[in-house]
Amino acid sequence: MKNFLFIAFLLGFGFSVKAQHYNKYCNSVIPFCVDVPGNFVRKGESKIGSGQYFKSKDGSLLTIYGSYNTSNENLKQRIDRELAALTNDSSVANSTQLPVIEKAEMQENSFIIIYQANGLTTSTYRKLENNIWKNIELQFPVAKTPENTGSMQRMIGSWQ
């Protein structure tokens, strides 16, 4: 009987999970397209049109943009600079909680940094392509980590 109830619970849970839909965001200034979770609403374009700000009902923030690599940093230099800023920057050091870096990983032409501070998780993805940085920055409540991890993977995989 316990097994039957457990299986019934799992089936009921499986049918109650809602599939996430995505919308395509394309930028014309720095040509790229990326899938954006449907629960995010556009909140404005950057001043020079190189990206878009999004917000979800739960307060999660998403920024997607392109930027020229004017300082000619390579991947290692950029990730090192960003990690140093997280641990040494006086504005970060003066916050109520120092960030806990969960992941900092370089790939062939990209990197991801995930850290937590003040009840929020920030996931930053940067890809260097043709001397242009393609950037996704997603900040969300720690409790929303499982669904946002999947969303981030989908966005990264959808860059065009």
C-alpha cells in the first residue's frame, strides 16, 4: 500500500509540473539571438541598444547583452578580474555578506561564475566570440535555484 501511495504521489507530482516556455530575444546592434524563459518580461533596452533587461514576478533579474572587447582581454584575464572583484572589491567587501563562489569554470571560449550573497544567487555567463563578449547575467532568490539552473543552461545552449 505504501508503494502504491508513493507511486501515486510521484505521478501526481509529475503531471503538476508545468513545462517552461521560451521566447526568442534577438539583438540587432551586436547580432545575436538567445532563448529567454517566458516568465521574464522585458524591462528596457540598454542606452546603446546592445542588450535587454528582464524581470520575473518572483523578482529575478536577467540581463542579456553584447559588448565589444575594447580592452582585448582573453578569457583567463576576464574571469580572474571578475573573481578578484567579488573577493577584493571594497563595495562587495562592505556588503552585509561576502559572496560564496559556488562555481567558476572556463570552457574553450566561455566561462561561468555562480555565487551566492544576501539570499540571492547570481549566475554570470560570458562568451568571447570574434572579439565580442556575449553576456547573460541572471540573479534570483536562492530558493529558485533548481528551475533557474535549467533556464540558464537553455539560454547558454541557444546562443545564435
